[in-house]
Amino acid sequence: MVYLLIFCILAYLTIKTGQNLSIYGDAIGDIKELDKSWIGIVMLASITSLPEMITSIFSTLLGHPDMAVSNIFGSNIFNVFIICILDVFVIKNICFTNKIDRGHLLPGFFSILISIFFIFGYIFKSFNVFHISIISIIIFIVYLVSMRLVYIYQNEYEFNMENNIGIEIEEKQNLAYKEAKKGFIINAILIVLFGIGLSYTADRISIIPIFGITLGASFVGTILLAVATSLPELTVSIQAVKLGAYDMSIGNILGSNLFNLSLLILIDLFYFKGAMFDKLTEYHIISMAASVIMVLIIILGTFFNKKKKPYDGYLVGIIYIISMYILYIYR
């Protein structure tokens, strides 16, 4: 129970630090006049996904690549579940998917494509370069290509998010560049430290019975680590929606999912005892499948943008609860 308490404290600190990172990172983007449509999908998504990256690397170094992979797919599941939270608790009288441009769903399509390659890696485990799976390398290349294609597509069709984010976050209005950079670096270092702490305490929680129940590395990665490291995405998305920046919010959610999948190569790289895929089980296929199904629901929901109720948001919530129950059984 002591480790669980420490984990909760570190999770809270991670949330606050993630919020600060988003504010400072977005301020740097404003000062440097970066493309607004690019901020949500790349810059903001990668910043809010720093906790996932740090915890995944250190979970792998602790000898738990299965926990690291569970953290990635668990985070992706929770990220999409954020849309259900937005529909039910934040947005009034409208549906989230009614307000977003379909062009910002491209990261969702590419995350599904990478998930298909993940299945290939699980099936063909023996194709390695040294200890790194060829599939991990292909996944990272697909990620780089997808980022380039998303950037080209957005520039070609000139998606304009300026109207959405014209209201600036109050805390960053008067930030000078040096102050923003200093704040960003300090909070990035804190994220690393908290990530190490979360990884270590999650490792302890996975092997120490709680009320007589041993949760296991994979389930702890999918639930505790995933939710804790995804809370920055939740806070940023809620803040963006309150400002009317729906496209920025979906860019942050799906962009974070795509960035998380690119971390698979880091897990493979830092697992020196063999290829990452050799340690994975059907458990990870279930969590991956759940994330794909939830993304598909959101994509399809945008094609029915005149619906009066957020049926897709409700369905995502149901899938999330069912998948968590199934993953608990298979832990």
C-alpha cells in the first residue's frame, strides 16, 4: 500500500508537470511562430507523451518490456477514452466528433496501420537485426513517413486553427522566450525524474499482492502506468475544448497515440536480453485491438456529423470498460 500511495503522489506531480510542459511548449511555439495546425499533432502531442516515453524506457531497463508495451497501448486506449470524457462531462448539447475536421484524423489512420505492423512483429518474432526486430524499425520508419505526410496534407489544404486557438491560455500570455525555454527544460527534467519513480513503484506494485491479488507487470502497465502518464493529455484536451479548440484537442489525442507507437523501437532498443516481441503475449494483442477499435469508432463518428447525441463517445466508453475487464481477467 505504501508503493501505491507513492505512485499516486508521483502521478499527481506528473499531471502538474505535464500541464506546465504544455503551457511552456505551446508558448515556445507561439513565440517562434510555428504552424498552429502542427502544434496539436506534433509538438503538443510529443510533449504530453514524454511521461509515456520515460516510463516505457525505464520499465524496459528494469526488465519489463511487457509493462512498457502495455503502457503504450494502455495509454492509447485511455487517450481515445478522453473523447468519451469530453462528450459526457465537458461538452454540452453537441458531439465532439461533430466539431472536428476530418483531416485531423490522419494520425488515427496511421496509428491503425502501425498496429497492423505490430501484429506482424508478434507473429514473425525471429526477424531481428542484432536484438532489434525488423518490424520495430519498419514501425519507426512508418511513423516518420506519416508525420511527413500529415504535414504535407495540412499545408496543402491549409487547415486553419487560428480561429480555434485565438483565445490564449492566460498563464502563457506574457511569457518571454527565455522564460518559456527555462520553464520547459526544468519541467522536462522533472518529468524524467517522476517517470523513473513511476516505473520503479509500478514494478513493485506489479509483484507485491494488494489485498491478496497480484496484478502483474502487463496489467499494471495497462492501467496504472497508462492512466498516470496519460493524464497530461486529458488536462490539455479539456483545456483545449473549453477554448473551442476541438481540432487541437483531437490532434493532441491522436497525435499522442501515433507518437506512443513510435516508442516501440526504443523499447526494443533498450531491451538487451533479446527482441521485444519475444516477451509479448496475447495480452498485448488484446490491448492493441481495443485501441484500434476505439479509433475506428471515432473515425466513423466524424462521417455522421449531424447526430444529436454522442453515440460514438458512449460506445468508446463501453469498449474501454469491457477491454479493461478482459485485460484484468487475462493478466
